[in-house]
Amino acid sequence: MLALGIEGTAHTVGVGIVDETCRVLANVYDMVRPEKGGIHPREAANHHADAVVPLIRKAADVAGVDLGDLDLVAFSQGPGLGPCLRTVATAARALAVALDRPIVGVNHCVAHLEIGRGVTAAKDPVLLYVSGGNTQVIAFARGRYRVFGETLDIGIGNMLDKFARECGLPFPGGPILEKLARDGRTLLPLPYSVKGMDVAFSGMLTAALALRREGKSMEDLAFSIQEVAFAMLTEVTERAMAHLDNDEVLLGGGVACNRRLQGMVDRMAADRGARMFVPPGDLCIDNGAMIAWTGLLMHRGGVRMNLSETVVDQRYRTDEVAAIWRA
Ligand code: ATP
Ligand code: FE2
């Protein structure tokens, strides 16, 4: 069975093709890079509209399949930016109707977790999902994927990107800060805000920018932001694992590419006799393969959608999905 998935919740539009063993046959994408400032939903949607058909063709070429060989079309149904979601859903519906194949709408956050289970040895992990817009600790409990902790304000990636932008660095700032942090030596005081199982990052952003104006070095700032922010994330992830008595932790989202975050979570896991899993980078960032694979799991588990059920949901919550394929 071959599934094609289209991702397009935010600034990345991606198309992936996977088979029933979670072999990724193609995973191609294109990303909007705003010249300055953040992303504008309408502009990102226009970008996705131009890019999606060439990407579908490219994915088929890379996979070495004809579109007619596909058995299923999946797309990211939410959460995300309305115009982007609608553009991608329209493309998916057109493809499904043209090929006369079933269509499945996929929850983006659940897809980050499922692709990790698909390509690593993790069976029932706690997922630390850390991306630009999202920061959540997710695990399967009582038939659903549930959010055990999340950011109360901005996503971790957004915080890194905004800090970098204000300091004159290009987008995306996260990987640049990771490099700078390697030469940091002094841990500067930044707010450590963990509230119950939740975290908050906007206070840290404000404090870091104030320290920058005082002339602190970018290396020390990048180092300190990573140390404090990642310690917060590791703490709430550990608490979820303890609560669930779970000995697997999976990383997902673009920030999961960060070696220092991986190192901290790995150390925490090792200390409690647990294991950490990290999918390859192109399956951590927003990508079509994770949508294709989750769509395939859903379809195999009996999920069927008619076109009227493919309406997008900007606020599609992780725990709204009845994960019947896990039963
Ligand atoms: P979402 O998944 O919430 O829709 P997104 O489109 O921003 O958001 P991703 O493509 O998963 O999601 O991740 C992009 C983010 O990952 C950016 O904020 C970027 O700075 C961050 N990032 C990528 N690599 C690294 C790294 N090595 N260290 C820190 N952050 C990183
Ligand atoms: Fe994502």
C-alpha cells in the first residue's frame, strides 16, 4: 500500500510517499523564507499554492511511482494557519478525486509522534514536540494522544527565532544559536518558568534581549538560552514519564535537531533507565512523510472520511483524535 501525504500547516509545504512498512520513498519540501519579520499566513498560502503541484510530481519522481499507483491521499488538517491549511486541503481533495482514492485528514501533532514510532524502535513513547509554533509533551493514554504539558505563550522555536531576528541574524535562528552556544562560557541569569507541567518562554525572550542591550556576548546569550530553556523542557518531560511510568522518550519538531537538547534529554532518560529516540532531521521538521504515514495508519485502522469531513481545523487539538488505529 502506498500513501501520499501533504503537509502545510505553517511555513513549510511538503509531500511524502510511504509504504505500509513506513519506508519513506520520497519526502520533498519547500519553505517560505520571509525577507524580514515573521510569516504572513496569506503569503505562505500563496507560496504553498504555487509549490504544491510541482512537489507532488517531484515526490512521485523521487519515489519512482506513478500517481496512479497511490492507494491513499492524506493531508494536514490542523492545527495551523487557516489559509495554509485550506490551500493544502484543496490540493489533497483535487488529487484524491482525480485519482479516485480515499482521503484522510491528519492531526499534525499526532503525525510528529507517529512518524517517530514508525522509523525508530520506540513503541509507546512520551513525545517532546518542540517546533516553531508548538511546544508540547504528548503521550498515549486511554485511547487518545493527550497533552501532558505545553507552552503557555510562544513555542520554543519561535522564541529562538525571534531572539535571533532581533539580534540581526537570519531566519531560522535556532540552528545559528546552536552554533554560537558552543562557544558560550558564562551562564547568564534568565527566568526559569515552569508552571506545573507547563512552560513559558516570552519572559526569557524579553530578559535575553535586555541582556543583549547591556552588551552581553551572543555566544553567552545563546548558551544561556539553550541551557535554561532546554532544562525546563527536560524537567516537564521527565515528570510526564514518571507520571506515566514510561521508559521511552521521543523527540520531534525542528528544535529536536538540536544536539544540546538531545544531550540533556538523553542524560535524563539514561538516569532513569529509559531510552531516547530521535528520528532523522528531515522527519523531525514539518514534512509530508509523517502525514502520509499517519494517514496510512488511520486508514488501516478503519478511519474513512468523505469530502465534507475534510474541512480544516486551525485549532485541531491533539486529544480530539480518537486514535482507533492504536487499539
Ligand atoms: P510547527 O511545527 O509548529 O508548525 P514550524 O513550521 O516552525 O512549526 P519545524 O519545521 O518543525 O516547525 O521547526 C522549525 C523550527 O525549528 C524553527 O524555529 C527553527 O529555528 C528550529 N530549529 C531547527 N533546527 C534547530 C536547531 N538545531 N536548534 C534549535 N532550533 C532549531
Ligand atoms: Fe510541526
